[in-house]
Amino acid sequence: MAYDPSRAPLGDMPVAEFREHAHTLADWAAGYFEQIETQAVLSQVRPGEIRSALPAHAPELPEPFADLIADLDRLVVPGATHWNHPGFFAYFAITGSAPAVLMDLVSSTLNQQAMLWRTSPVATELEEVTLRWLAQLMHLPQGIEGVIYDTASISTLHALAAAREVAVPDVRTLGLAGRNLPQLRVYCSEHAHSSVDKAVIALGLGHQSLRRIPADAQFRMRTGLLAAAVNEDRDAGLLPIAVVASVGTTSSTSVDDVAAVADVCAREKMWLHVDAAYAGVMAMVPEFEWMRAGFDRADSLVVNPHKWLFTPFDLSVLFTRRMDVIRQAFSLTPEYLKTTEANTVKNLMDTGIQLGRRFRSLKLWAVLRYFGAEGIRARLREHVRLAQLFASWVDADPDWERAAPVPFSVVCFRAAPRGYSGDLDALNQRILETVNKSGDVFLSHTALDGHIVLRLAVGNIRTEERHLRRAWELLTSDI
């Protein structure tokens, strides 16, 4: 019989059918976690293969939801790079732990839009409480406020927007153009994340406004050179407004001397933003108290629970002692969003560019409650132990060399076989490609001191010592 739209039922999927498929997908998700090691970590599909397997047009007629579920195994899983795989050692892990995955379902079910307190009181206040818990665990200053964005790039953008707000009177109203202002200057290490570059571009400062400061032999920003650069720029008529210090750089996880940078910022009246997107969570581990030096003097700090706190992507937290400046820069309330309780509540829309906000705090709340602070610390310690173990294998092998210190859970290293006279960069690139094609592990690379080095980043909640041993076996098989 031909499809008759006039006779088709309207509304959503019937509840009974939803319940049936929800149970099926819960079993599917559990099976995925249970058998994830049967998947190749790095997807083995060829460019365009997924696109060519899909219809050219959306379906005109309804399709059974069971067909969509079937396509998960046929199409989606083979085309995914499996960040939840315990052999995922590339970049930084973004482990989706089971309790947080379940709360992501709840978040989608409730479908909250937390722009105003009244549009979701629970999303607004649960975010406030959860971030207060996290700030306490990280030993951040009492009274510091936090807000959830999607990624560290957006967190850093908002931090530098606040720095611009402080440095340039009426910039929100008058902008930058045509005001005969000096060129603004932002500073960071030569190893700082590219999100700093994108932030200065997006804020209209111009890429030339970013000055990268050389690093020392341990890849930390040289604070003396920072101070000299600020003096040089002031003498040239530029206006220094902010420094981004890194605690856990992307390439080597090096740690800038935040306390010394804070001295420069205090003297020069510049905003201090700390990029601790990856390593910030280690501030909750007592034996890593050393890394917190200067945190209490930062104007803002970013940490990404989706990197190393077992929270599914995406969730980045910007902490700041000066949330009033963030609100000054971004608060805007048209008539249709005015409410009677505005003076007694906090509206999340006032803390950034984004108006609509997902209920992201729910999954972080689940992680903190399900694992508990001690459970989280134990897992973080284990990841550091595993990285140190892997580093010891590199150090003990005369055909390999470590390229950087290992303060946290990332090891930078490269093959350097005895008597080898060829191109070491090409050799390491070839080894990397061979290892990644195995499907058992996935590593990434970077450049340090002008040379290609391999990176092994431990951060997946399911990673065990046997996975590192498999990576080492694959790496050394051709040496």
C-alpha cells in the first residue's frame, strides 16, 4: 500500500517503542564497552568510503528505527576512531566513562536550555555547585567562580576577551577600529596551544599581536625573556594586556613557572590566564602540590574534564576570580529575556557569547559522585605510574631516546638506533604509521627542538599495563 501522509500518526515515537529501542541501545552500549578491544583504534576506512555508502538524499518515507541501530555496526563503528579504546595513546584522551555516558542520556532526555535561571534552575545551580566541588578539589582560591564552555579554545577566548575589556576602556561599545589605540600585545610560550592564536585572531587583535616567548631546555617559558619582551614592547609604544601560562603544554606537557609569570603580570598590570586544560586535574593529587604554585594569583584558569577526568566530550571549565569582568564583556538582556528574578539569580547567558547552554554539568557531577575524589586520584596516579613505566623502557633501550621530561602522563620519545645514518625524522614517521596501522594502539607525534618525536599519552580510564606493553612491542619490532 502506498504511503498516505494524511493517515500517518503524528507526534513522537510511541513510548513503548522508545522503551524497547532504549533497552536495545543500552545493551549495544554495554557491548561496545565490553568488546571495544576488538575494534581497530584508528579507523581503517578510506577517505570518502563512508560518504559513498550513504544515500544521496534523505528518505522521503519513514524508516524503522531498528534499521538505524543496524547501521551503527555496519557503518558508524567501523568509521569511528575509538577514543574510548584502552590502546588510544594519541593527543590527550577524552574517555567517556560509563556513569557520565548514562547522564548524557539524561541530559538529552531532559533537553534543558540553560540560558536563564528560569529556563533551567537545576542546570544553572547544579553547574555552580559541581564547579565549586571541582575548584575545592583542585585547591583553587575560595570564592573563585566557574563556567562551563565546550572546549579550551572557547574558554581561552573568553579569558582574553576579559583581558581586552580591562585594558581598553569602552571596547564593548566602541570597539577597536578608528580609535587611535596602540597595538595590543598578548604573550605565551612558544609551546602554548594554538587556541591562543585563534583567540587573538577572533578578538580582532590581529595575529601579530601575539608574541611567543622562547622556552628553556625543559620546554618551559623563559620568564626573564617574558619580562624583557614586555619592556621592549612598552618602549615601542605597544600595550601589553595578557599572558597565557601553560601547565601541561600540548606537545610535551611542560609546566611554565606560573608564580614567576604572576610576578610579571602583577608588576605590569596584565591579565594572567593559565592553560591547564590537560594537567589541571592533577592539582587535586597531594603529591602534585608543586604544580599549583601561582594558581591563586591567576585571573583565570581553564581545565578540561573531558581530557583527563573521564567526562565524555565536550566539557571545558573556565575558572576566574573576575567573573564580573566576563559578565561586563558579554551580558546583554533583550526585553524578551528579562525576568522578575534577574537581580537574585545568576543567568548563564551572561557569562559568554553563547546564549543557549546544554546541561553539561550533569555528566561531571556523575563522575565526581560515582568515582569519588579518592577514586579519581587513584586513577590519575595509576596513569602517571604507567607513563613513568613506559619512560623507563625508553630510557633503558639504547636504540631509543626520551625527548622531554615526564611530569604527568605523556611520554615524548623517538627511535635513534645505534649506528643509524639515515633521516631519523623519516624513520620515526614510518614507525608511527606502521604502529597505527596495527589497529591495536594509536599514537600521535609532535616536533621538539626541530625534530619529529612520538607521543604516548596515557589518560584512558580503561588502559592497563598490558596495553603499554603491546605499544612497546609494536614500536620496537622494526628496530
